[in-house]
Amino acid sequence: MSLAARRLTQPHVSELKNYKLTRFSSERLLRFVTQLDRDVEIVIRPKAKSHASGLVSVLVA
């Protein structure tokens, strides 16, 4: 089932496709991913010494 079929309006689908994510909570985005038959894994680890601050990254396998 497409995201559009999950009660999202066309403007919201367009925002998702263009990575304009401020409208969506993290919880809602994670729910979208799991509804698309994907697992989500969140790993928290100490920051690398080469970075001044923590880093957020998303890996798609």
C-alpha cells in the first residue's frame, strides 16, 4: 500500500518525497517506514573522537 493510500494528502506525500520533514514527528516517520514492511534499528554509541559533537546518520540497507 502506498503512503498516499495511508490517509496522506498529496502535499504531504510531496513533502516526504522532497525530504521536507518538519511537519512529521519522528514517531510518525518511523511508523511510515514500518508500514512499508521495513525494520527500524536505532543504535546509540559514543561519538567519534574526530567529531566535535554527536552525529545523526541514516543507513538504508
